Amino acid sequence: MAKVTVDKQLRELVEKLGALRIATLVDDPKYLTITEQYREASDRLAEALGKAIDEADADYREFSAGVKDAIKAVKDALEQMERVAQAIVLVAKVLDVAGKVVVKLVMA
């Protein structure tokens, strides 16, 4: 069977977890877990660099299938955070204008 590496998949997971960690508030209860997972993924990446495994290996196959789902879940979380941030900006603009309207109503 062919030998494969996990470097690329782990690197992508590390990058996405890093982005999620940066986007998460430090006081968020999930921040510590995200940080721990980021560090563990980074450590595993460092250990795996330049090494290959048989692509038919059951653990590799489970990893390969699972890492795709994990990366997608992190991407989805980042997109959700971005949508929340965009909503906050839009609401802030509307509230600013609403304040101006209310001032005009009160002054009328």
C-alpha cells in the first residue's frame, strides 16, 4: 500500500484552530479548550513532520475522515463568528441612526 503523510491535514487544522482561538474572547468558557486543542494539534504536527504511514491503516483512515469534518466544523464556527460580527456592526449603525431619529422626535 501507498504511504501518506498527515502534515498537510494537521497544518490546516492548526491554522483553523489558531484563527478560531484568535477570534474567541479570552473570557469565553471555550477559549481554554480551543487553546489546548490548538497546542495539541501543533505538537502532533511537529511530531508528524516528514513521517509517512500506510494509507490502509485503520487509524489513519479514521483520522483522515475525521479531520475533514473537524476542519469544516472550525471553518463553520469562524464563519458564524464573522456573521455575528457583521450583525453587530449593522445593528450599531442602525442604533446610531435611531438615536438621531429619536432626538428629532423628542425635539419636535
